[in-house]
Amino acid sequence: MGFVTDGDAPASGTPSNNLSITLTPVNISKASPGTATVTLTDSTGAPLANQVVTFTTTAGELSPASASVLTNASGVATITLKDNG
């Protein structure tokens, strides 16, 4: 699974933002989809709300099908991944 965040890169000399991603459960199937969760924060750890995160995969189907999700007030974006197998 891949992802892209849209937005401006930090200016030169500015601390960069942080991103973490988790997939739960790690092993997914058609009958047992997984949830990918991305958390975006700035260099001080403050959440980055209303940021577009676009996911990609070759392993199955994403929901929502657009694969683009906005981060919430906590800087979190989630998407469901279902195996095509």
C-alpha cells in the first residue's frame, strides 16, 4: 500500500512534518478487511487537520473507492483495504 499527501512542503530550514501509518490487522483477506490509519503531525507534534491523504494499493480494493481521505481534527485519516483474493 502506498500513500501521498497533498500540500506545501516545509520551507527550507523549517522542521518537517511527521507521518505514521498502521494497518490493522496486519494480515487481511476478502472476509477480513483491514484498516490503514495515517496520522499527520507537525514538527511540534500538533495534529495536521484537513490534509488530503491519497492511498494506493495493488493488493485489493480501497474504501472509499476514491482512495482520498481528509485528516480529522486529530490529524488522522483512515481507509479500509479488502483483499481481492
